[in-house]
Amino acid sequence: MTEIETLYNEWLSYQPLPEDASNRLRQKFMLEFNYNSNHIEGNTLTYGQTELLLLFGKVAEAAQMKDLEEMKAHNVGLKMMIEEAHNQERQLSETFIRQLHHTLLREDYHVYRESPSGVTTSYTVHAGQYKTRPNSVITATGERFEYASPEETPALMSDLIEWYKGEELKKNLTPIQLAAVFHYRYIRIHPFEDGNGRIARLLVNYILLRHNYPMIVVKTKNKQEYLNALNQCDVVVGMVPSLGAHADLTQLNPFVSYMEKCLTSALETCIKAAKGESIEEDDDFDKELSLLEKEIKLKEETKKKKEQQFSIRKSPERVWDVLEYVYFPMAKKLADVSLSMQRFFGYTPVSNIISTSDRAEGGLHLNQSMRGYTGDARLTQTIQNARSMWFKNELRNPTRECLGDMTMTNFFSIEFLDDRYVIQGHLTFPYGKYPSTGQMDDYIRQYKEGLLNTIKGKIDGAS
């Protein structure tokens, strides 16, 4: 009898668990799994922040909104997975996996990347949909490791689900072997643009829970061991994605052994709880100290990068660059929208005004053709003291009765600081860097959608 079988039988002998032991295990796993699975993928919340967030709904220290929302969504996904695993009448399906992915990511989002040459590109990460672009990773040796192509992915995922159903019926593999092989095959497909590691670890626990085994945690402190085990299997299986997607147990010994070690640890913890013993780990204090050390280092590096990023100071030439490459193109697009709205409104004035440190109440009206003109002392002084530039667009006096007396006003502003400029109060750029065309187009698109929705609302209310 293996060590896992011995521990599992002992674990079964304590069933059903006392309520307090069950609650302690449930809370410990919920915190450990959410923290570690997200931390492996780069989430910056500390264990303490995770505990406060998931148990009390708040975080004492400053934290990135993205990391907070990601952690909360992951906990919802965990609950969703547990509920699905307990329903023995439903089999694992691609639909459930896509739903789980949508729960984790919440919504589609854009990723913007800048190439070494300074060219900005973007792509969309789709929540709950298989990838639409190739994905890969650079290995420790500098080689590019390719996952399944977008064209291969649907068929390989279908094969994976059918394989799993068949193996579950055959019962030739132990639950942890089945979970480990599934995890490896899934990762070699990498069906989504983001979130694949978190989904893989959720599905490992889906399989274990479905077979009445305790769920496991892949610890962030063991991340390298976890990745090394996967990489060792890659060497045996080969680099071709379809081979990885159909790997068998005999090729995956390093990873199966690693996962069995995780299950052994989980069983030992469960047995301690059943006996009424402490389930706190000896390394908890050292773990917190290490995380604090890492957090301090990250803050120091971030501060240093910011100082380097915003090293270019404000000058008249830099202000003109922002006006020429950002403000005037946006003002032109917004003015075009205003022109289109004349079919609904009788009064649609637009204005471009720059305010200065000595003229906060108004300022000088500018246009793009003024660049380089030095004959006007007032113009030169205005650019020197430029504090902000703003575009105002008003829509008044509706020409259609159903719109009533509605008025809509839109402001687009750029604030000029000593070492950076700020668009619309929140998008910050160093001088010499500019928003991408995609970011600017997104703003115009959202503005148009806002106008349409407001008018539609008025029409619906009048009908």
C-alpha cells in the first residue's frame, strides 16, 4: 500500500469530521489556495491582505485594484468549481471550463505592449473564449516554447474532455494521477490568452474533490519546483503541442510525483485537523517576512523606475509636442462628433482653451497652426506657463420634441505637470511618450456610445 493510500484510509476513518475541524480546514484551504494560485501568476497581495479581503471584505494597506478584483473573482471561481464537483450527475465539459474562465477574468480587456523600437501594439484578452492569437513562453535557455495554435485548440480541448471521461470510467489511474495528467495536457494546449495556470489548478482540485479526496495547494514558495517538474516532462514528451496534449502517464513521472507530494501534505493537514491538532505551518512567519522583504524591494524598484521614467522636464517644446500629437487630434475627432450631432441639436459650440498659471480663469485660444510662431510675446508666455488645455463641447437646444430640453456637455483635458502630463485626470505619460491610437480611439468610441445611450434613453422615456 502506498503512503497516499495509507493516509487516505486514515483520513476516511475520521469521517464525518467535527464541524469545527471542517470549518478550520475549509477556511485554511480557501485562503491558501486563493493566495498561492494567484501569487504564482504575479498577484502582489500579501497573505495578510488576502486574508483581510476574503474574510472581512477589506484591505488595510494600499493595494492595486486589479489584484483585489482578481483575488475576489478567483474565490468566486473556487466556489463555483466546488459546487460543480459535488454534482455527480454532471460531467466535466468545455462549457464549464469556459464559464470558469469567464468568472476569473470577469470581462474582456486590452493589453498594450511597446516593442523595443517604440511601436505600441495591442490585443484583446477574451473572457470565457478560447484564444484567437498564438501564445508561447520564453524558456530559461532563451528558446520560445509554443503552445497549441488557436486553430488546433478546439479539437484538442474536445479530445482532452473525452479522454478524461474515458479514464474516469476505466479507473486505471488514481485520482491524483488523473488530475496530474489532465493538468499537464491542459497546460500544453494553453487554450486561453490568460488565466491558464489558475484554471489548471482549479481543475486539478475539481478532479480530486469529485473522487472524494482533499484538495491541494501548489505553494508559491515551491513555484520553481512546480515549473521544473513540468519542464522535465516537456523534455520527455517533446516540443510539439499536439504531443503534449496527448501525453500519457509513463511520460509524466516528475510532475505526477510532485503532485503526489502535494496531496500527501494535504492529507497530513486534514488528519491533523481531524485529531484536533494545530494546522498552522512552521514556515508561516518566515513566509510573511519573505513576502514583506519582496514587497519592500518591489516598491524600491518601482520608485526608481518612476524617477527614471519622468526624468524629462516640461518645456515649451514638450508642451507643443503634446498639443500636436495628442490634444489637437482628439479635439478634431470630438469636433467631428459635435458636427454629426447637429441633426439633433440646434446649438453645438466647441472651444479649445489653454489656461496658464497667471490666467486660471480663462486663457488663450490656440490652434495647431500656431506652433513655432514667436512673434507674439503673449503666445510665447502662454506656452511657457501652460498649466492645462481643455476642449469643451456643448449640445443644446434639441430639434426633436422627444428629446425635451436636454443639454450635454463634454470636456477633454490635458494637465501639464513639471515632469509629466495627465489626460482626463488619470492617464499619466512622461513627456516624449504618447497614448496609442487604440487608446485614443477607445475614448472616442466610449464618448459616442455615451451619446447614443443617452439619446436612446430619452426616446424610450418619451414613447
